[in-house]
Amino acid sequence: DTAVSQTPKYLVTQMGNDKSIKCEQNLGHDTMYWYKQDSKKFLKIMFSYNNKELIINETVPNRFSPKSPDKAHLNLHINSLELGDSAVYFCASSQGAGVNSNQPQHFGDGTRLSIL
Amino acid sequence: SQQGEEDPQALSIQEGENATMNCSYKTSINNLQWYRQNSGRGLVHLILIRSNEREKHSGRLRVTLDTSKKSSSLLITASRAADTASYFCATGTTPLVFGKGTRLSVIA
């Protein structure tokens, strides 16, 4: 069974559109994350939620809005997509309350977003 | 700014050889983690070493941590073609900060 699953795996869309990426984890973890990986493989955290509550919001344009309906799900909605948004977006989860960086993170396989 | 920096950026070895990757970081940490990323896949956690540990083993993996030099190394012994991947260190700060990775190619 997939532990952290993201949909869709590929997303190709026009500049200016709005799109959503969904993430679900079946590990019973309390904390979930969104990361962006650019073309040079640099992985940067965007958001983190603990038990549906936003706890990390890095310097990310407010066109990006995360939503966590329950602690097993963390979705990412992006408004007015721009060329620079092209990247691979990874969802991850970890055990523990709060941003517990002492715990390993479990990653999904990513959503490859391409803006035309 | 970015915390972990891996070195080298790319490494190509023959199957059976050992591969060593290094990671340097700038500030105090609680722990340091190593992850592997196969092409087109998400990151997979390999090993976590705490700041009060100096060495840790897991199968063919050996990780060392030198907090005085703010550096860590990952050694993969008897490498296999299946070890071909990118390897990232991540420092246990809040939030977890990843380096840019070392691309390892193991040639059969």
C-alpha cells in the first residue's frame, strides 16, 4: 500500500490557470509538508501542517494556498499559475507533534507541474 | 540560506566499489539525515544520526558525523547498479533543510 500518495502525477497547464494537487498519507502521521524541487534538484519547504493546523509558511507567494481537511490529507491550490511555478512538488509526512525534525519524513512520488 | 551542501555534485563509480559522499552544514543541528532519490521518485529516508553520535551503520551504509567540523559523510560499500540515485543530506533544524544532492552513478 502506498504510504504517501499524490495526485496527479503530471500536470500540464497554461499560464494563468488555477490548479490543485492532492496528497494523502495512510501512516497515521501528525505532520504533513509541501516541498518544491526545482530543475537543479534543490528541495525547498513551502508549508507544514500539524493535525490540520498550519505551522510553517515559508516565503511563498500567496497564490499558493494549502488546505488540510483532516490530518491525513494536505492539498495545495495554486492560483494564476506562472512559468516559474514549473517544478516537481512533493508531499511528505512525519510522526510526532509539531515540526519534529527528529523524525524521518516519508515522501510521495511528486507532481510534475509544467506551465506552458 | 541553504543549510546542507553535498560534495561532490556528481560521482561515477564501477559496481563493487565504495562510494563516499560528504555533507557540510553551517549552524548547530539536532540531527542529520540522509535520503535517496531515484529518478522520477520521491525521497526515501536512509539513516538519521543524532548530534551526540559519531557513527552509524545500516546494512551497506555507514554515516559519520563530526559536529566540530560541521560535516557528515555517507559511505556506500560494495555499490550496486541499483544504488544509482541522488543522495541528499538534511539537517535537523526546524524546518528540515535539504542540500542539493550528490548524483551517484554506479556502472555495471
